[in-house]
Amino acid sequence: MLNAKYMNLRNYTTVKERRKALEKDVNVRLKHIGSFTLDEDIASSCNCENMIGAAQIPLGAAGPLHIHHSSFGIQHYYIPLATTEGALVASVNRGCKAITESGGATTASYRIGTTRGPVFHTDSFEQNQKLYEFLDKNLVFLQSVAAETSGHLKLTGLMSRAIGRYQFVRFVFDTQDAMGMNMVTIATDALVSHIEEKTGATCTSLSGNFCVDKKPAWQNAIRGRGIEVWAEVTIPASVLAQTLKSTAKAVFDTWLAKCMVGSAVSGSMGFNAQFANVVAALFLATGQDPAHVVEGSLGITTCEVIGEDLYISVYLPDLMVGTVGGGTGLATQKEALELLGVYGGNNGKNSQRFAEIVGAAVLAGEISLLSSLEEGSLAKAHQTLARGKR
């Protein structure tokens, strides 16, 4: 039975007071959790409730990574990766080297938008049809409602599906350089109120899992969400031999067995080697929402043998990223985005450029891991790099 005198963390007003109370209550010293440089007033009011300190994650850099952007010219970057997995940064670094020695990766991207998907309940099929027709004919009106909630947001489209007496709606918003989930949630709440008033339908949930937010889903894999990104490179035989210690045919065979057949036989939604590894490390370093890593793990790696060279590409249909708002303004994360030259708002250009950087870094990770698996060095690399002195 719960002790009636349990400690309520909300009764403490500062980070230090809350941490000291915890230390006393559980008899554990939180020395390192209490050591940090970020602004606790901002973090505790905007990013984390009941804050007691900060969790430190080692931050490494891979690169340089040479990228031919679709709209931002030719750039080179050093990729900040926050991780506790030994060998990951070294692996991405080797992939960056192979890409740069091959003349750089080429990237492209398309802004899908941030989605929110409420679900409505109706009294009958007839009322469900009325709701569908209202949504179909009143996009301009709904856009005006959404625009009143924020000057940095635009409702660009919607779709709906009727199941029984439910109607699932997927609103799509352009949120410029913000990832924008808070923004679109507020806008959707306003939209829902007007829709209920006009149609008589009742909103059962502001999010009915039709978004689809922070979950793996074929809807997002097929329709896309956030920003969809492509990255590709052709690696010459000389780079394959010298840097990756492999050949085009050998990497292709490993890709076919692992990413295609292995993913199919296991029922995977991502046909790739390790998208989530690189996406997670970049997200943590740059203040993205870590839960969106599950969406960033969706995607496909493709390989082709061209003579003795290897063509390799990645497709990420669902990158939920931002360069302003959320965790991007925290001191460390802001510096990481500044390292990449993409911090802040720039009419959507910074977030799209950042998404292409993520795509190219993911490509580097795929190249290195597939090569390592082919040559049999994966276990040795982890033995050497992930089991150092404690």
C-alpha cells in the first residue's frame, strides 16, 4: 500500500531542491546528475518537468562528410553523434571517409509536413458522410482556422478514412523550421472545435493514431511524414579496396541477404542495416525528439554493382526534424546544430538542409556496416572499441 507521506516532487520549486530531496529520500548521492551547464530555468520550464539534473551522453564527431545538396550547394560537415555505443562513431567516420573519397554524396529532399490525426465518432453512416463532405469542401476555411493559431504554420492538406461510425482524419501542416508537433496539436484542437460545431460529430481523441506519431507504420512509410530524404553515392573500386577493404560484388551480396531477404523474412518495416543507430545519435546531439527515432528507422537501402564500382543509396520517408523550438534551443544541442550551420529559423531551409545531412550520415553508416559485415570485422571492431578500460 502506498505510504500516505510519499514525497511529491511538485512541492519543490528548484532543480537543486528537488534533487536534494530525492537524495535524502532514497539515500543516494546524485553528484553527476546535478552537474550540467544548460540553463535550468529554460529547461525546467520548457523541456522537462520535475527536473533534477541532466543525463550526460558522450558526444563524438565523424567526418568530414562531403554533400552535394539538392538546393544548398556543395558543403562539407562534421557530424555530431551522441551515443554510448562504442564503435558507432568510428563506423560512421569510415563511411564518411569513403563517401568523401568518392566525390561526395548527392542528396535530395521533399517536405511532406507534420501531421496530426484526430478521430471522430458519428451517430450513423449518414453523419459520417456529412463529415467527409464537410472536410472535402472546406479546406480553405480550415486553413484560415489553423492560421489563427500560429503565424509559423500552414495547413496544406488532409485526408480521412471512415471505419464503422468512426472517421479518422490526417491533417498535414507546414511548420517551417520547427518539427512542430506542439504547434500542430494546438492547431488541430482549434480545427476539431469548428468541425464538431459544423457537423455534429464528436472528437473521441485529438490523436487517433492516424498521424502516425512516434510509431512504426506503413502509412508513414508509404505517404511520408515530416521530410522525406534521399542520399546516394557511387563508390569506386579503389575506395572499396583501400578504405572499406571490400568489393562491390561482396557488399552487394551482403546487402541482398541482410537488408532485402533478411528484412522480408522477419517482417521488418525497415529494409536497411542500421538507420536507427545514426538517426538516434544525431537526434540526441541536436535536440530532436528521441521518440521520433522509430520513424527515422523506416526506409530502404539499395545497392547496384556498376562494373567494379558500387552504387548505394538510402531513402528515408519519415524524418521528423527541426532546427528551432523544442530541445534545439538547449545549450549543447544548439552548439551541435551550429556546428552543422543549420541552427534557427530560415523559412524551412535549415530543417530541410539538416534532414539531408541526416540522410547522408545514415548513408555513411550503411556503407560502413555492410562493408564490415562482409569482411567479417564487426565483432573485432566492437571488441577493440567498445571494451576499453572501465
